[in-house]
Amino acid sequence: MRCVVTGAAGFIGSHLCERLVRDGHDVVGLDAFIPYYPRPIKEANLAGLKNVPSFRLVELDLRTDSLAEHLKGAEVIFHLAAMAGLLRSWTEFDLYQSCNIVGTQRLLEAARRLPSLKRFVYASTSSVYGRYATGDESMPTRPISPYGVTKLAAEHLCRAYAEIHQLPVIALRYFSVYGPRQRPDMGYHLFINALLRDEPITVFGDGLQVRSNTFVADCVEATVRSCDAIPGETYNVGGGEIASVWDIIHKLEKIIGRKACIHREPARPGDQRATHADTGKLLRHLDWKPQTCLDDGLAQQVDWQIKTFGRS
């Protein structure tokens, strides 16, 4: 099968590309290398695919570059490219709307002209639900950050193209994905980095925010299985184990063997209070359920960060 993965050099995208290649597919990876975090980190994410004949990386920007040539013959498009992160979306909204909305619309417009296309898988987020994401896919969508608004807008674009142009769209709402290659701005990466260097961990608000944690390999498994879903479906992708900020810090202290020094800051605008994914639909439709427990997943992320960035 010929697959296209946008955001191929990112955290989840690079793992997905590796999985697809292992499964015997031909993969075209698209990435703009927008400097949200250092380019060498993204390049390192794809190091294992550098000399793989069935993988080709194309550096292009979905917002401006010609796409048709690189989508030719695609049977599945996995659209993972996006500007992520809550805080920056308040101050850099133009960047978020251009990447998450304009980029998605241009990709959809190109995809609808592909006679070969069997599925268009859009990677959305639990942020579309808003402050409390604690149920199934029928929960109201009430995003409380510009980031969540742009991701929901892109979902609506996907549905418009599905309705008008019969594009075979699947939407996946990822819940708090963690594991090796997690972006350096994400919470668990920051916590681990601080513990390894004996530096303070910043806790925003009361630290009682809870998350439905999804290990990256489980997320990729759900994403691959979505190719067999009926077009038009939306699925929550969550790991099942919920934990507060304090729970995660205590687990990391145990794994690393070092006590955390805590620095407190006010709660951040747009931060979700609680997420707990109901993934029953994914189990019923695609026989998917998470395989990695939180303790094991965190240990794998710690091991990767030590090997990649060292420890003091």
C-alpha cells in the first residue's frame, strides 16, 4: 500500500512512518520543518529510516507548496502535521490557523482528486472537547484554546469534504500521547529533563489536572487500524490510565531515583482540567485497546531521553 504521512518528522509521525515501513508499505513522508523546536531533533526522529528504500522524505509546506506530485497514487493519507501547543496559540494565532486550517484545506483539496485514495486519516486532539474531556465521542466540542479551535475547524473541513466530495475521512482524537521522541515542550519531557539535571519542575495551577495517558506505540496502532474503519467515523484514542500531574512526578521520581524540586506557577489559560478517554467505540469497531501501562511507558521515555540528551 502507498501511504503519505504529513508531519513525518514529528513525535508521532516518525513512529507511524517506521511502523508502516515495517508492515511492508511504501511511505512518502511530508514535513515543513517549521522551527517550533530544533530541526536536528526532528531529523534524529527519522534517523532509522534514512537508508530505507520504501521511505521517501519530502520537505514541503502544505500551506504553499504544490502537493499533487507527492500524493500521486496514495491509497491512505495520514494527516498528522499541525502546530501544537496551547500557550503559543494565544500569541501566534496566524501561525496556528495557517498550519492547522489552511494547510489542511489545501491537503484535502489535493486529496479529493486522487482516484486511488481509500482513507484520509485526520489526527485531531482531545482539546476539541474543552476543559473536560471525560467521555465518548458524543461529548460536546467546546475548545477553550485557539489551538483547540483550529483543530476542530480542521475536523469540520474534513467533514465538509467528506460530505461534498465523498472523501473517505476518519478522525482520531488523540489524548495526551507520551513516550520516546515526545516533543521537548511537552510536560513529561520537561519533567524528565528537570529531574535528570536536578533542576526545578514547574507545576502550573494546583497540579490536580488529570490526563488520559496514551503511549505512542498504542497511538500508532490505533492510527494504523483506522485504515479499516468505515469512512466518516470519529474515534477517541486514549491509554486508559489517568494520572494527575503529581502522580506523574512521583512516578518519575521513582524511575529516576531523584527527588523533584517543585516551582509553582499560576494555571495556564486554555489548559484542560481533566481528560479521560472512553475508547469503547475503538474497541468495538477495530478491536483496539492500549497495551502499555503508564509505569512501563514512562520508563521507556526516561530511557530514551537519557540516551538522547544525557543526564547530569
